[in-house]
Amino acid sequence: MLVVVSLGLALDQLSKALAVYYLGSTSGPLPSFLLRYFSLHSVGMEDFPYRPFAPPLRLLGDWLTFKLALNDGAAWSIFSGYPRLLALFSALLILLLLIYWHKVAYRDRFAGWGLILIVAGAMGNFVDRLRMAVVVDFIDVLIPLPGRPPWDFPVFNVADSLASIGVLLVLISIFLSHSHEKAEEEEGTEEGSSPSELALKPNAEGEGGQAEG
């Protein structure tokens, strides 16, 4: 687990740094920038030093773009303005997830991997909030909707993606567990009713024989 969480955290933090380097107001070689970027502390929204941001980088037209954005709240900017409180909440959430993972990982593979990815995602945004009091987002996608204009999904980052995949795996685990329990109940019901059905068959045959006689 530690390896997966560490890799997820490293991927998230490096991708955010590269997004700031290529889409923010930066100068100098990349190694020097990385040293400055990872030394930032408590800058917040207003004092983020790499403004103004460059125009979005379009990868698949308007469907997938890299657009630098800052968020001092949670998803969809809820609880905006309380990054430290959200950092504390993230720390408590990570602790609870680790406890739950310890209980279920050995008996449910989907849930175990899902919880690992959720922890990795939570760690990525937790580090941003704790270090800079703001989260860096840069992935912007349009989601097609039948009969309606595309939905411009809120800008997100790699940490959000890892957490979303983790939630999906947990939901798959719940669905498979429910299906398995339902199948076992149906099988148990059929096995429980078979003796009575067997007991009724001779009576039915006997009644039929008497009627014929």
C-alpha cells in the first residue's frame, strides 16, 4: 500500500508543478523552478506567485484542455476560504480510510485497491492545503450529454482522478458483494424448499393413482 500511495502522491505533486511551470508565469530552467515551487508555504489564492496564467492548452479541442486554476475549497469550491480546516478534515479522513482498509483489504480486493487510491488522492490535495493553503487544478473536460449542451466539468487534478477511480472500485465491490449475497440467499432458499417438494411428490402421485383406480 505504501508504495502505491507514494507513487500516486509523487505523480500528483509533479503533475501540478509541471502544470504551473508551463501554464503559469515562470522563468528559468525547470530544476530551479521545482526548488522554488516546492518551497512555497502559506501563499494562498491572492499571493500565488505564478500569475497571470497562460491561455488553456487544448489537447482534444474543447473536450480536453489543460487550464491552470487554484482552489482553496473542496470539490466544486465548497467551503472555499477554509483551507486549513479542510486540511484537518483530510487528515481525519485519511486516518479513517487507513483503519477501514486494514479491516477489508485482505478479504476484498476491489475495496482494498479502491481505498488505497482514495488515500493517495486525499494525500495529494492534503499536501497542497497544508503547504500552500491552496490546491492546484489543471485538467478541464467537457462531458457530452444527450440532447443538451456539454457539461463543463469543474477543473480537477491527478489527486481527484485517483480518488474518483478509488470510489468507483469501492462501488464495484459493494455491487459484487450484494450480488453474491443475493445469489447465496436464492440458493439457500431453493435448497431449503427441496425437501418439502420431495415430500409432496409421493402424495401427489398416490392421490393420482387412487383417482385412476
